[in-house]
Amino acid sequence: MIGLFGAYHRQAKQPADIEAMTRAIPERYRASILGGPGAALGRASHRLDFGSSEAKRGTRRAVAMGTVHNADEVAARAGLAQVPASPAELAIALSEVGRQDALAVANGLFCAAVYDEGGHRLELITDRLASWPIHLWSENGEIVFAGAIRVLLADGRPRRLADPFGIAQLFTMQRTIGDSTSIAGVRALPAATILTIDRDGEHLSRYWNLTWRKPDFDEREGGRRLADALRNATARDTGPGRAGLLLSGGFDSRMVLAAAPRGSLSCWTTATFPENPELALAKQAAAMFHASHHTLIRDPSSGLLDVLDRTVAESNGLFPASTPMAVFLDEAGESCDTLLTGHGLDYTLRGYYLPARFLRLAGSRTRLPALRPIPDAPSGADVLRNLRQGPPIATVDRIVPKNRRAIWWNEQATAFDRLLAPWLDSDEPCNAWDAFILHAVSKHYAFTGMMSVRAVAQLSLPAFDKEVFDLYLSMPPAWRCSGRMAKHAMRAISQDAAAQANANTGVRADIGPWAETAAVLGRAALRRARIAQSPKMPTAWDTEGSWSNATALYRHAPAFRAHLLAIRGRLDQISLGLLSSDGLAACIDEHLDGTGKHTKLLRQLMTHDSWVRTFGIEGAA
């Protein structure tokens, strides 16, 4: 994923130079530039004729990435006489009449940049969830922006200095929040905003707010509405062009397959060995809906490291290093113009990151389909302490120098208070847990694998289709946490798909959430009692699912052990004066010798090492 890029010169008659940024775009992408006095705009992607656009009219020129499915509705809301033919043309038309607020009804994932030479005014626009990132550097009226931070850094004016606050967030949460990034002086543009830059400076306006509302339906009726919404969303996402689906054996991608028009999708499943149980489920699901199926067997013990640096760059340094997306996506992209995924359905419709109850039993921890009690007036610190991502707090403390621990945690708690205030101070403060993810979805650690999809094809996410997402916004947290409404929808879409076993649990996907939990716990108890046996895996890092066992992979695979030991040897350089080299070294040693488990920390450390090493990031001055 590259996205938009460009520059704004404080002198309207002077050309803005983006040649260095253009040279930084890898050969595997295509780029197009709209130059001229005052500003230069560019776009880069795997293809220029699909998923991106540019336009000129009068004194305005624009570039855009992504898709707006309902340009007619947006045009009607803005009072436009004609429906623009592309997102770039839509951006110009809205700018001409000053009705960018009409984007509140836009259905699609997009970003845009519009420059008006007459007013020497640049407008940068993000979609409702900032699914297409725009990063910005400004100084003395000079502006440089880019979707990809590596392209931004190539300009030369932004310094390659680490931002201490951003690094703290990455090692705590595997992402940054708000407008922060890992590079000092570089901001991320918030979701649903228009940043206007002109002779008077910068002005940020918001055209939509992430807001939940009370439903006018019960869960069963909600399931029927959701089934219809998913059918409509997948119909929009599967045309025009060749469409494929990244199909696992799990609930979410299967629901997308079942909802899509018959024969509209090819299916692509990765696995680490041919007899993988989840691969078998995916093949069964594809056959159920008469879809072609393609198996992509990849060895994670070496292949992941081969693409690590590339994928970290594509994901702006946020990529969690165990995701094997980039290992197999080139092959899928050669056959598909658009790739759909079930990504996002778990943490929206099924409340995966809400503060749920957990049951500890015989050393294992199982999520229950019910919310746990939270404080009457929760703070940002409460959300920070209870997020289901990042290393354990005790581990994070070990890698932070003692003289930085107080500021490390205080700054993050303060940022959470500020960022999540609208949702914490509401009738349903549990929504703040979801808002943490959705306020800038492109920064969420689970979304970064989607950046690799955008490197090879147009990415479509039914979870974020406006019709589907607006139903999600009518679901109370308790409904989402239970997952019942999503199960009702699956039954309404296809009884056969609902009856198939779920790869994540091994039980039918159509049984109730509590019955599913009981079945999982029962199976685990039988295995612990050695009455039932787990399937035998070819290696310690193979699993029953489509992903590898990262804990074992890092500990036992020779290539990963060698890579982690090499990182250990350069900790003094990559700690940037912000992390404890001794603490990091101890965690590496404990993981490799089996006396400790630090999978999430090592995943982030490999990402950080790649980012620092590849782009020459230095400690803050």
C-alpha cells in the first residue's frame, strides 16, 4: 500500500517538489503526478486504473484512493447537478460548492487530496474510519503528506527521529493512537476529517462522528437485517472485475462467502501443511457454494522473514511480525482485481475486544460471551490496562528504563482520557473499547495485514460497508459480546454454512454462544485428561488453524532463532535511548531457552528492528 502523497509550497507561484518521494515508490507500484504551481499531488498503487483516480477541473486538481459506492447519494445530499464519475471528481465537486459534509453518507473506504490553485488551498480528506492513512509533516508553511511514512521520509525535510510517545505506544499496544506516529514531527490525520491548508494556516473540520445508538429491533430481527446488509455489501464488493476471498475455516470469512452472489468469488486459503484441519474446512465451504478454491501452502519458518522488511514498510512500521499475509498474497493478486476478507467482523459484530469476562481453568483462559463489570466512571487508564493486545504490563515494565516508567504510563493514560472521552462519558462506556480500535482503524494492529492486501489488489471489507457498519452501531455492547446477532445472521444467510464446524472452536457455528463456550471447555478438559487427543502437527510451530504457533516458531525455528539473536546483538543501537537493552535481552533469552513466553514483545521487537534498520531511524534529540 502506498496511497496518496504530495507537497504544498507556502509560495503560491512556486512549484512543489515531490521528485524524491516519487523515486521512493517501489517498482512494483504505479504512480501518477499532478504537478503545477503551489502544490503537487500524487497517487501510487498496484494499478492506476482500478482503485485510484485523479481529476482536473477549473483551478482545482485532485487525487483519490479507494471507492465510494454511493456517489449518487453523496451528490444529492450536496445538491450537485451531476453525479461525479470517480472519487477524485467527487472531491472536486464537493470542494467547489463547500459541501464536504455530504461525505457523512458516503459508503466506501477512501482518501483524497484537492488543491485549488485560485485560493492556494489544499484539502486532505479521510474516510469515516481513516482506513486509508494520510501522514503529514509541516514547518514554516511547507507541507509534505503521504499515505506511506517511508515515502514521506524520502522527501528529506522530515527528520528520521523516533517519537518517544509513539515508541511507547507501539511496545505497549502494537499500534499508535490519535494523531501520533513513531516519527517525531509526523502526524496522522484523524478519521472523518478535512484538513484545509491555505495562506492563513491549517484548519481541521470533522464531517462525521463515531456514535452508537439504541436499536429499533431485537437480536433476531437484527440478524435478518444484517443478513440482507451483508448480501448487499458483498454484491457491491464483487464487481466489477475479478473478485477473490481470503477464506479461512472460521466464522467471518465463511459468512462473507455465503452472503456473496453465487459464482462471484474465487477462494484463497493459506496453511503451513496440506493436511491442515482449517484448510479442509475452507475447501468444504468453497465447494458448498460452488466457488473455485486455491490452496497456498507456505513454510512460516523461513518465508515470513523473507518478506518482513517489505511488509513492515507497507504497514508504516505497525506490522506485527507473525502475520504471514505477504507470503502468499502476490499469487492471489495476480488472479484477482479485488480481494475480500472477513476482517473486522469479529471486533465489530462479535465484540472481540470488548471487556468480556474470562474463565481460568487448569492453566487456560477462555473468553466468555458476557461483559465483565467495569467502573461506574471508567477512565482511559482503565481501557489501557484491560486491552487484549500488546505484551503483559509486567513485561512492558521490564523493557522501560526505570527513569522513564512514570512518564511512559502517565502519557499514555492521559492520551487515552483525551481520545476516548466522548465514549467513556456516555450511557455505554464499554463502547470506548471499540472506539480505541475504530477511531483510526488503519492503525489497529490486526488491520496492518490488510495493507499487504492493498499492495496487490483492491481491498474490500464488508465489515466496514456503511449498511453493515450502521447496523453494528445500533448493537449494544452486550449484544456484540455475546455474538448472537451475528449467528442469527449466519443462519438467515445459509443454514448449511451455519451448520459447518468453526475452525476456531471445532463445533458447529450455529449453536448458541454459551453452548459453544461449554463445548470448547469440554473438549479442552477431555484433552487435558488424555481422553481425547489433539491432532498431531508436523512441527512445533504448525497449528490446527491457518496461522502458525508464533511462540514455538520464534523459539524453535532456526531462522527465527538466528534473527532474534542478531537483534540481541544490536539492541544498544535499536533501543534508541528509549528502551532498556538489558530488559529486552533478558526477554529474548528467556523466550529462546523456554523459561519465559514473550511472543508479543518479540513480534513487536522484530517489527521495530526492521523499521529502524531499514529507514535509519535515530533516537530523539
